[in-house]
Amino acid sequence: MKIVVIGGTGLIGSKVVQKLKDQGHEVIAAAPATGINTITGEGLTQAMVDTAVVVDLANSPSFADKDVLEFFEASGRNILAAEIAAGVQHHVALSVVGTDRLAQSGYFRGKIAQEKLIRESGVPYTIVQSTQFFEFLGGIAQAGSSGEAVRISPAFFQPISSDDVAAAVADYAVHSPCNGIVEIAGPERVRLSDLVRRYLEATADSRRVVEDVHAPYFGAELKSDTLMPGINPRLGSVNFDAWFAQSSTSR
Ligand SMILES: NC(=O)c1ccc[n+]([C@@H]2O[C@H](COP(=O)([O-])OP(=O)(O)OC[C@H]3O[C@@H](n4cnc5c(N)ncnc54)[C@H](OP(=O)(O)O)[C@@H]3O)[C@@H](O)[C@H]2O)c1
């Protein structure tokens, strides 16, 4: 099959591109650096010719509230219009577990808009909602930081490695669209504050985690299970210790 991976140079995108190529598919890694830009439209029509599946793994370059919403709305509209014109038969997108419960957050309002455009497009689709990547723990700590203190909610989450995410996304891309949401998660349920504390200790970061039930997660206050998947997610196999042992962060 010919498969276009939007954001194919990113953390998840580059791994998905490799996995699909290894399976013998013709894969286009679409990103501004490869001449395909979902905001300006550059290269998009050409990339879609004879394409069976589009996998959208792009992310907004800026996390400012207005920028994220504008990015996912413009990018989603342009990608889906190009797919309809070319007769693409499956749109796969990576979103976040709990997105619909996180509307207090500007970032998640962008993801809600992205998912809505997909559902209303008429293009057969699979929305893969993932829990937080282990690779994102540093970003979560940074977002909660003020000087030496890192305010983090003790809510539960079930983080996953980028390798497990990429394996799941590549798998869904070559199966039939489910026209709904599938959830993926890591193998262990942990508290956000506990894992950020372990991450900072493991990376010899002197900042101190302050557990706070009101600490916002990218603008949204969390309930105990806001970031948790439902009853039957596809589970990855890599836990924090295994991920950290092979991660470049540990070297
Ligand atoms: N972080 C988490 O824990 C988490 C959890 C669940 C789901 N997700 C979702 O996973 C997705 C992928 O995340 P990631 O961490 O792999 O992202 P990433 O590493 O930041 O990569 C983003 C990709 O998007 C591309 N891109 C940016 N602007 C573009 C444009 N105008 N046109 C085409 N491509 C563009 C980038 O290309 P350049 O590098 O050339 O700019 C890059 O290839 C996101 O949608 C995110 O919401 C993240």
C-alpha cells in the first residue's frame, strides 16, 4: 500500500515510517523538512496521489493555546480535504486518552477540534488515543516547574513507550478503519507525581516534586482517573524501568 505519514520525521512518526517500510509498504514521510506542509498546503495534493492510508502524527510547533487550536484546525482541514479529493480510504490519527475530559486545557481544545474534524469528514478513520509517552516525562516536569519546585497532580496515569505507540499505530494503519476511538496504554498504572519524582531522581535533577491535587496539567485540573484509559486498552509491554534503562536520558 502507499501510506503517507504526516509528521513522519517526529518522535512517533519516524518510528512508524520505519515499521511500515519494513513491512514492504511505499511510505512517504511528510513534514515541512521533506517539502510537505499541512498548514501552507505545500506538496499535500501531490503526496496523496494513489495513497490508500494517511497517518496523522503531526504536532503543533507551539503549545500556546491559540497556536495549538489554529494548528490542528488548519492542518486537519487541509489534510482531510486533500484525502477526499484523492479518494484516500483510511485516516489514522494519534490523539490522547481522556482528550474529551480535558477541555479546560488549550492544548486539548486543539486535539478535540482535530478529532471532531475527522469524525465529521466522511473519510473512514481510526483515532488512536494514547496515554502519555515516557519520553514526555521531562516535558511534564518542565510544565509544572517554578524554580526548584515542580507542582504535579497525584492523579493516576498509565504511560507508554514511543516504541509501543509506534507498533500499535503501524498495526492500526494496515487494518480496516474502526470509525471510532481505540485506546493504547503502558503496562503500569502509577501516580503522575510519583513517576515524575522517580524520573527527576533517575536523571539526577535536583528539582523537588510538590504533590498538589489542584496542580494543572497543561491548563486542566485532573481528577484521579482523568488520564486513565477505559476498560480494554491495547497494552504496551515496556514499563518505566525498562524504558529508562535503554533511553538516551539514562546515559
Ligand atoms: N506527548 C505525549 O505524551 C502524547 C501522548 C498521546 C498522544 N500524543 C500525540 O502524538 C502526536 C505526535 O507526537 P510526537 O511527540 O511524535 O510529535 P513530534 O516529535 O513533535 O513531531 C511532530 C511532527 O509534526 C511535524 N509537523 C509540524 N508542523 C507540520 C506541518 N505544518 N506540516 C507537516 N508536518 C508538520 C514535524 O515536522 P518538523 O519536525 O519538520 O517540524 C514532526 O515531524 C501528537 O499529535 C500528540 O498530540 C502525544
